[in-house]
Amino acid sequence: MDLPKLAVASLGGTVSMQVKTVGAGVIPTVSGETLLASIPELKTLAQVSVETLGLLPSASLNFESLLSVLSWANLQIQYGAVGVVITQGTDTLEETATLLDYLWDHDAPLVLTGAMRSAAQAGADGPANLLDACRVALAPDSRRRGVQVVMNGQIHAAHAVRKTDSMALQAFSSPVVGPVGHLLEDSVRYLRPPTQRNILPVPQQTTHAIALLEASLSADSLLLENILKLGYDGLVIAGFGAGHVCASWTEAIEAIAQKIPVVIATRCGSGSTARSTYGFKGSEMDLVRRGASMAGFICPRKARILLWLLVGCQKQDDLGRYLHNL
Ligand code: ASP
């Protein structure tokens, strides 16, 4: 019997890192082929094709390069792959997963994974994560779930996952909803059925920029007041608590919201913005009156990606349809 086709690509990150010069720290040097050589059992599960699309720390990935990765992944599905796996750094994994999920228009799964420990460290988690990711990409139950992140034996939906620990092996979680599934004794077990997805067109332009500012105690408003002058096309504010800012920011936000979309998310790391609870100056009710939109459960970083995509395909007027979801 023919084994299913699986396409794997590597972009860099800790999973691809090794020591080149003793004492100089690990850097991305390991190719996709070498990564696959660490999981020989995959050969019994699939016909695997592999490409090294990049060797970057994930902080240096950008939207344009991810759109090229998306085109590559689309082609793999066209050529008959039942699923696609991409390895990358974990620092921006939640953002790349979100971007790709909004654009992934296939029933076949796209699975992202990485590692918290490089191959140079004892207990490196890269091979286990990669094998798990491949199992998820091959599983029939993974269809119609869009982009998922597989790390440390857990499967997370792209829209919910966040890196919530900087160095721990258990670095990823999905606040409020939890992981969507697990890997147990080599099998893929989902806890919930697939949900409705919001797919956006690929942006026609990529040169626009969305600013992200975080509210903080006793902050000045210098950056905020210069957002329009600096030429930004949208603004996301990581607000206090349920989506609040200080009173002294409100007039600037109102002026900005007349020109470009403004989204207020919560900086809390978990939970939603409110809609109709607080009425003080700078509260969610006040900010909505001034023309801002509340992000709901969408975290500030993901709200910025959503807004970038919507502006890029001239759909910013539909913003309200995409917010509040988890
Ligand atoms: N610490 C990161 C990682 O886990 C580095 C990166 O994101 O490239 O891969």
C-alpha cells in the first residue's frame, strides 16, 4: 500500500540550532533533511518530502516571507500531500500560526512545531515535537482544523495558542480554552470537533503597517500622538484589564480612530475585553463611543495580524465580524 504524502519544511529556530563556535551560543544551521534524520520511524508512516526554506531565528521572520511559505505549502497540497508540517522558532510561533491560519484555505492540516531545547542540549525536544507534528498532519481527524501548533505532546489551535513561558519545555498554552488535543501513545486524540474558521484572501499589498502599543501605568502619550504622522494604517492597543486606557489617551485615540482602524485588546494574557461593563473615561464603553473596536478574546499580537491582513485586502470595514472570536 502506498504511504500518504507529507511535506515538511524548516524555517530555522531553536529546533534547527547547533553550536558552531564553542562559547558563542547556538545558531540556526541544521537543515530540514538533518532534522528528519532524527526521526527515522517517520519513513514507516509517510512518503516525506522536505525543504529548508530558511535558517532564521523566528524573531527575524516577516509577513512577506511567510506569504512565500504559504505559497509553498499551497503547492504541496496541490501536489498531493495530505498534510504539511513547518518547523520554526518558538518566539513568534503564535503569530505565524495565526497569520497562516487566516489564509489557509484547505481541509488538509498545516501543522507548526519547534523546540525549546536545541540539539546541543540534553533532553532536546525537537525530534519528539517533529514526529508528533507529522503524526498530527497525517491524522484524518486533523482535517478541517486549519493551522495547529504541536508542542510537548499537545495540539493547540492557531487562534488560541500563546507562548506563555520563555524557557520551559511546557512553553505553550491556550488560555481559556486549553489544548484542542493530545498525542497519547503515538495516537492523535482530539478533545473537541473542528470549529467554523474565518478565512481571508491573501493581501494584495504588504507595505502597510499596523502599530502595537501597550498601555502602562503613568505612560506618556508621545508615541500615540504621532501614530498618524508616522504613517501607520492601523493601531492596536494592548489595554489594561478588560480593554481600558488612561483618560489622557482618549482624545488621541478618538482622533486616530477617525482616520485609521483602532483595536483595543487586553494585555492580561488571558480573557476577553468587555463591551458594556465600565463607563469611565478610558473604559471600553468610552473607547467604543470614540470609534475604537474591542478585540474580545483576540490577544494584541493576533489582533495586529488580523488588522494587517484586513487592511491588506481592503476589508477593514469588516473588522467587527472577525473580533471577539476565540
Ligand atoms: N527561542 C527561540 C526558539 O525556541 C528562538 C526562535 O524563536 O527562533 O526557537
